[in-house]
Amino acid sequence: MAMDDNWTPTPPAQGPSGGAYRAPHSTTPPPVGGAPQPKRGSRIVVPVLVAALLSAGLAAGGTALVIERDVAPGTTTTVVQEAPPVDAGVAEAIAGDDGDRPVAAIAGDTMDIASLYEKNGAGVVRVEHSQGLGSGFVIDKDGHILTNAHVVDGAQGTITVSFSNDEQVEAEVIGVDNATDVALLKVDLPASALTVVPLGDSASVVVGEPVVAIGNPFGQDRTVTSGIVSAVAREIEAPNGFGINGVIQTDAAINQGNSGGPLFDMAGRVIGINSQIYTGGTGGGNVGLGYAVPINLVKEVVADLMATGTAQHAWLGVQLSDVDPTLASQVKIGTDRGAMIAGVTEGSPAAEAGLKGATGEITIEGKSYAVGGDVIVEADGKPVESVDELRAAVAALEPGDELKLVVKRADGSTADITVTLGNQPQDPTALAG
């Protein structure tokens, strides 16, 4: 699925069977004809987001995230998010009730669904404003609440948060990060009135493990559903058009109104924020394909939002594809390994450094390749065998850091290029290319 750097809201992308990827609530009201209606007459309304299912993964060490997305057949855009420094106060706030206790699930430290719901259900809230509603969850005794950026997008006037006792409280927006679809809210309530939901470790998630989602599907408050982790290292498209990497796929039922709610492991710790679903042509209902933003990424973003109200993400500004044996055997590109630059975003750090994108496209055995661009074969003195290795090299750096590259040019020459990494634009209209 082709995507541009300049993303604007569009109709849902078509999936393999004519279905669409979208945020799990939309401008379409809940179904009629006997289906339950949302409480208080609210409409479930939030801009549609397009999700791109690609193969992706967490960067080495789990301290940074590399974001890729399709821009043309066989090419991807790579954007790197580095973990921000976390001071002691922020670290304590995002640790939940566990404090210094390891957040990964401990053998035997599991519970059944009923116990999990009893322990954490009161910490899941309903986030509502004039344009719609979604879900969220309390992460500390100071009243901080996590939800999706697209849940609060377009809010006019007051945003309210409703708790399990139906108490409605006005919420302050502390910060929004459209690059990861994360928003941080805050309510002014006594600590004794808040149930904190502990955060887990998404790096330890494995395919097949059971999970539980709690949210407000179609306005039905604090509904619990269960399933398994269907896949890890998926990718969905963020509200700003870049990709969110390392996403958790689940078959736990997620519907419109679940956006911003927690996905739990069976130790009762949040491993992701439910963000998007694949509709399968059903018009917006669950078909067993839901996607949650990994909580380790969310923790990094929360640290920035608490400290400054904004989050920064290192940005290279290139579209990449691997040099595979088929391409190397049939096209003279000067190397049989590396990361080929399919495109360079105008005005990006890569463009300013003089990196060159593809000049043409060929098809070999039914697969399209963008050719004629630079092939990156070395980064900071280490060989680059693939796009993954380049991502890891960039992930080790921060915005403003220099990345020294060795590239093979289309004419067969070798060039040394130094790139100063930039900060990924929050607003897609800020991209020149």
C-alpha cells in the first residue's frame, strides 16, 4: 500500500479481502436494529486512521524503536525513535504500583480473567468529548491517564473522564504525540480515588500468550474481552503518517470505543494501548484483528510528555529496501548487501546530507525494485547487511547526533556521508516532500 510523507485523513485502506484498517472508533454511529446504544447519547466519533501491516521489529536492546512504512512496492520509510532520558520522578510515575519490581510477568504470578478485571477494571476510564468517546487508563496516583492521540483529536471544549462509579471529571491534556498515537491526560482527584493500572514489558510478549482487553466498545463501559497474542512486530500507521513499529496483534475483541484502552497480560500488567483494528469489510466491527501500541514505546513517550508536553523522534527521512540476492544477481549495484535508498524526503536530514534516492524501477520475478539510488553498506564503522542493521545503527543515536555512512553510488563509486539526524515532524504538512 503506497503512502506519502504528507499524510492527511483518507478513507480506510483496503485489506486483502476488501476490508479496511481503522482506529477502533469512527464517524459511523453504532449499529441499529437491536444493538445496544452508547450511554448518555454520545456518538463514537474519531478520525479514521489507516494501518499498514508490514514486517517490523523493536530495535536492539528495546530502548529505541524503528518505524517503517510502505511508500512504494518493495520500499519502506525508516524513522527512528530514541528513548528520552527519564528522571527519577517520571520513572516512578510510569512504573505504576510495582515500583522497583521487575515489570515482566513472573512465573506463577498470573491470575484468571475475573481476578484481573476485579483488580484493574476500576483503573480503566471512559474518555469523552463533544466529538466522540474512547477509553483510557490511570497510570499513577497523581491522576495521569493514558489514551490514544486520535481519541482526543478534534476535541472542542471540555474532555471528561468517567470512572467506574460513573463520576465524570474534567481532564487536562498534558501532551499529545501523533507519531505514536499516544495522549497523556490528567485529572484532579485524591490519590485514594484512583486505581492505578501497572505497566508491563512489551518486549517479553510472545505469540500465543493469553491477553485481556478492557474498554468501552460502542459506549458499553468497562467491557472485558480476551484472546491471545496473534503476532508481534506488526506495524500500523500513526496519525502523522509515519509508522508505529513493534505493534502487538491480538484476536481479543476490540471495537469502536476501545481506542486508548489497555491490553493486559495475565499478570494484570498493560502490554499495549489498543489503537486500531482491521474491519474485514464489516463496516467497522471486530473480525479478530486488533492492534496495540507496545507499552515500552509508550513509556518512552510518556516520559517526554510529562517533562515537556511534547515528544521527539529522531528522523533520517529516507525510504529503504533490502538488497536481496535476486536483485544483486541481476542488477549491477556494486554490492550484494546493504540498504538501498528508494527515496529521500525533500528537506530531510538525508537530503541535506546529499543521499540520493532511486532513479527508476524494475520488476524481477514479479517483484518491483526501486533502483539507481545509494546503497548504504556501512554505518558508524560497522557493516550494514540489511535495513534492520541500519535501523539499529540509527536507533543508537538521538536527534541532533551525527551518523557516518558509507554508500555505494549508482556509478560504482564509494562515498562517505555524514548525516545529522533531525526531529520527526509532528505535523505531516510540515514535510516538504
